[in-house]
Amino acid sequence: NAGVTQTPKFQVLKTGQSMTLQCAQDMNHNSMYWYRQDPGMGLRLIYYSASEGTTDKGEVPNGYNVSRLNKREFSLRLESAAPSQTSVYFCASSEAKVANEKLFFGSGTQLSVL
Amino acid sequence: ELKVEQNPLFLSMQEGKNYTIYCNYSTTSDRLYWYRQDPGKSLESLFVLLSNGAVKQEGRLMASLDTKARLSTLHITAAVHDLSATYFCAVESKGGTYKYIFGTGTRLKVLA
């Protein structure tokens, strides 16, 4: 099983460029998430989708948009990239609605904005 | 708004020693998770704690949850080098929201 697949793994952008990070899960999970990880900051939630058809802001949503395309896919878009968005981005999913659900993470996307 | 704090942020310890990592959170929650991250890798789940007094153990790691104190601990017994990693706790923001907030992480280095 592939689990959670993120693309691309690495990306370099110039300030002002746009791009979309793709995430897909094959576990039939209800909830999906985008986090960013910066040194000393832990993981910070950008946006999440508790179920298909819904999206909600997390801790640091500014400068990002998301689309829950279907149950499998959840994309993150940077409309006008800024150097402050240089980070490692992780997509995650969980089954939700079960007692001991946990997050399954993708392998991450390392993004540099110059 | 939920805040999750871990301490210490960095921990260097000798093999064979015991130590505890602390996770405090600011609002009521009945769900707490511990994850491990190896350098350059993704996160993997260690423990899910679902109620006050819950205790889970696997190998040299034991996690507990005190919901009244809003505190979870991750205890390391007789540390070995393979436990070197960053450990994160995560808390559900409010029951049923499926919104998970992570702590800043504890970077553990076990010296041989």
C-alpha cells in the first residue's frame, strides 16, 4: 500500500511564483491535513479537511489555499510564494470517527522560495 | 485557542539512563498522541492516549495521560542509541473537530 503520497518531493520557487502541492491517500480516510515544519517550531497546521467537502483553517493559513478534490486528494496552493514559506510541508490523513485513529503522514515536500 | 508545549526541547542523555519528556496543553482534550520523527524522515505514530489515566508502553517507551492536569509524559527507560529522534505530542483541539495541534518537539540524542 502506498499510504499517503505527496508530490513533488523538492521544489524551488522564486518569490511571487505560484505552485500546488499534491497529496493523495489510498486508505479511504475521511480527514486530511497540511502541516508545515520549521526548525524549532514543530509542526504547524495550515489547513485541514475533516471530511470530504469541508475545509477549515488551521494555525497558519495565510498565504495558502486548499482544495479537497475528492475523498482521496487534498491539494495545497501557494498563490504568490514568499521566502517565509520556505519550509517542509507534510500531508497527513486519518480515518477519523474511530476511537484510536491516528495520523498517517506523507514523506514531505521540501520547498525553498528564493 | 489550544497551545501545546513540550519540554525539554533538546535532550542529550547517556545510554542506560532514564528520562521523561513532558507535554502540556492549554485546553481540555481527551485525545493525545505521540509521534516519532527520524532525521530527514516523516512522522510515525507511537501512542494514542484516549482517557484520563491512560498508560501505553512499547519497549523502552511509556506514555501516560492526566487530563485533569492537561499533561502527558513520555518516559524513556534505559535509553539506547536507536531511540535518538525527535518526539512530538499532538492534541485534538476540541472533541470531534479532528483538528490536531502539535507541540514543538523534543530532540533526543542518546550518546553511546
